[in-house]
Amino acid sequence: MLLNDDEKRILNGEQGEIAQRCMKFLADYGEAAGAEKLVDLDGTVDLHPGPGWVGTYGVSMEEIAKLARKGEKFKVPTFSDKDAAMNVIVDGWEQCGVLPNSDPAYREKRMKELQPFIDMGMIPTFSCTHYLVSSFWPAVGTHSAWVESSAIPWVNAVLGSRSNFDGSFQTAYLGKVPYYDMHITENRAATVLVKCEAELERDMDYDLFGWAVGEALGLKVPALLGIGRPTTTQLVKMNSALNTGGQVRMYHIPGYTPEAPTLEAAFHGRKPKETITITRNDLKRVYELMNYGSSDDVDFVYLGCPHYNIQELQKVAGLLDDRKCSTRLWVMTNPQTYKLAEQAGYRKTIEDSGATLLSGVCAGMLYGVVMPPEGKPNVMATDACKQDYYITGHCHPHKVQVRYGAMEDCVEAAVTGKWKGEWR
Amino acid sequence: MTIQTNKIILRGRKVIGGYAEGEALVSKMPLMGWGNVDAKNGYTVERNHPLYEVPFKGKVLVFTEPRGSGGFVGYGASRMFGTNPIAFLYRKGNNLTVFAAMVMNVPTVTDFDQDPTEVIETGDHVIVNGDEGIVEVIKTANK
């Protein structure tokens, strides 16, 4: 891989040992990825605040604090994903009922450790959907470094900024990433035409559709036809499932997403290499993959994967109004939307029902602590394919079961303790 | 007893250099990380996966593609527990597989001239030359 003179100087240690280690990471990562060069970021970074992806090039919290004291800054606007290292619950932690997250000392220690990131310019969004609350988006055609399943298709397909999955301390600090894969124009062309013959109406339909397409396509780039004009909620759900059931980082909706004014533009003027059709049966098959249980009992309900937006919080508050939960219900959002929900009164409505509104983390990131091996809960209900498909792994070897359905089915389960959702 | 052997050469792109040889463990289904990889025990815990709880320690792990979260790097983390594969071969990857390979630090090859999951079967003896991106397959898997 070719480095320019500035990059070589950093690699030779002229900007200090930490910058040198970060450049060594970028050079080795680029080499392993088959990149020809590095590219300067001119978009944004979404990072998991922590030492980085590959331990041998890691930058310790002490080193980051030292850089912050020297007044060093991240090169482009940098937003925080969830705190993957320590799983800090930003709001509602006092009521979460699980350790160590409800321990004030644990939270205080971690917030203190995160301060140097904020001093260097990291904006504390603490969310897998930072892009819904960041109030700043990278422009079309810029180079970004993001992370997170639902966020990667958001940056590439919805915003038209170019990103692989490499938002990390090193990329944010040096403001550079290896130039390969999603950064290169020709790799962003659709190769597969996906025709949706199922009518996508409910938010859940987009989640199921995303999973079905992801499974079929893996890393390929599709153009999606027949999916209507998805709402924000539907796009987030679809993106999350596209990049969990498969690895779809980029797609086009002709006439809707910025790099595809037309179908021809989506394919960069070439013919599709393959065409697939998604039917209602495909959605049903995914529904059945997600929704299973040996009885109707539900003892934990989880909503907010990806972090709920304000429209979803308004809806869930409406469903819970004047009702009481008989089963533990967690509703997860990001810290900014949490405050909005507080102002709007949704938090009170949700909490009056006995449910817990939280921000900044997710059940999966807490691994098995919400469903410990002894006793209950053993059956979780959720409205997200992503959370559904990971939680059984997170709880392994404890065998848990998952019920999947629309938000309405999940709220019903929280109120009655029974699963009544079915495919319709 | 006669064992029929049949040698096949695959050419790909080096991700991580080095030499390794051993028995193949092949997944025709993509691998998923994060909660669905148990680095400590060195196996996938994705429900419905053909390799559910099948240890990859000491094997040449051959698979199609990654899918899902950045927590795919958990396959690499198996190195910290000594449960890692001795080589990592995949049809097509992205930075998820690259990060896992960098953490695992074993010979890793991708972008082959043929689909490795079509050519290599579980049980085949595989010789991996990571530096050259060349993989030699001795077909000894029981038919």
C-alpha cells in the first residue's frame, strides 16, 4: 500500500508514538484489506469509544487522556456509538435492576473514562442510531468511518457518504481510512435487482424484508424495487436487518436514495447480474425463524433495537397509556430522544405502566444479565430481527426462547404475560 | 486399504501471511459474530447454524462470508483463549473479516479463483501458504 510523505512521517514517529501506532494500524489494516492507499476523511466518524478493533494497535484510556490534555482533537465531526466496552446505561440506569449497570460507582467511573474522548471532540450521542439525533450529516460523496449494523447502510445508501465498518479511535484521530470497498465508486453500483412482490405495510414488514434480502445477498449491492416510500422507522428497521441477516452495506431505491435518481443510475448503466423476487412467503419464513417458543409464556419484553425514535416512543406510550405491565418491559432509546420523550410526557406514561425507559445501551450488549441462567426470565419478546437473532447467542449456554412480532404484539405480551402474536 | 488422494490448488489474495496445514472445517453458511460467537470455547453459538458448538480450534476454518455486527472480531478473539483456527479462508470478506484475521494473526487468504467452500470439504487436508495466497487441498474427506 502506498503512503504519502505526510503519512510516512507519521509512520516514522514524527508526530509521536501514539500517532505512529495509529498509522501502523491503518497501514497494516489497509494492506490486509488490499487497499492501494489511505483517503482523508471529509465526512463524519461514528465510533465505539474504546481502544480500537485490533488489540495490538490499541490506545489505552491513559494515552487518550494524555492526548486530550495536550488539546489534541479528532479530525472530523465524531459521534459516539453505544459504549461497547463497559455498556454504560445513560438514562434510566437507576431502575434497570441489573448489576453492574445499576451501580452508581460503576457508571461514574466509566463516564469519567469517557471524558477524554469528549474533550477530543467526540459528541456524546451514545447510540446505535446516532444518525437520527446527530443534527449533522456527512454530505453526499464524502468519506466517512462509521460502525453499527443499521448505521452502515444509513451512511452509504441513505446519505450517500462512503463508509466501511471502521469508526475507531485510530481513524478518528488521524482522520484517514484505507481506500477500498465502499469508498470506491464502482463498488457502490447495484449488481442485483430485488423485486418485492410482498406488500410492505407494517414497520415489521420492512424488518422481515431486510432480513430476507440480506440472507439472499450477503455482501452484494441491490437495487430495491416495489418497497414503496419507507418511513424513517421502516428504513432503520430494514437497514438493521439487511446488515444482520446478511452484510448489505449499500443499496439503492431508485428515485429515492441519493445515488440512484433512476434504475439505470443504480446499476451505473450496466445490466443486473441477477434478479431475485421477495414474496410474502419469504417474509413468513423469516417471521417463523424469529418467532418460536414452547409455550405462550413471555417473561421479558425488549423494545428499541435499533434505539427507538420519537415516533416509536410516542406510539409505545400510546399503547401503554392507562395499562399495567405484568411482565418486565424495557424500552430503549438514545439519550437525546429520551429527553424529548421526557418533555413530551411519554416517559411518564411508559413508567406509569410499570415499564422502564432506558437510553444508551441494549439488551444484547448486556449479554446474559437480563436473562440469567437461574429461574426466569427465559422467554424474551421483541420487535427486532437483529436483537432476536443475537440474544440466544448472548445467553448461551442458557437456552432462552424468543417471540417476535409487531410493537403491538410485544406490548400486549408485556401487559398480559402471554404471547398472542401470529402471522397475518 | 487405499486412500485416493486428489490435489487441488486454489489461488487467492493474502490477508495475513504465514504457513499452516491441517484439517478443514467448512461452513457453507456465513458466520456471524458478536453474541453468536463464543471465543472462549472457540465455536459459533448461532442457533440454526450447521457448525453450532463445533470447535474450530486447530482447524483450517473455511467459510463463505461474514454477516452481521462488528462483533465478528470475536472470531479473532479466540486467539486469546488458544481456541483459534490455524488458518482462516473465506470466499469474500470486508473489514469485519480483516479485523478478525488481524486479531487472530494466522495465515488468512480470500478472493480465490474458485469458491473455497465448493472445493474444500470438512476433513480435507489443507496446506495454506499465506504469503503467496496459495492453498493446496488434498481430498481425503470420506465420501
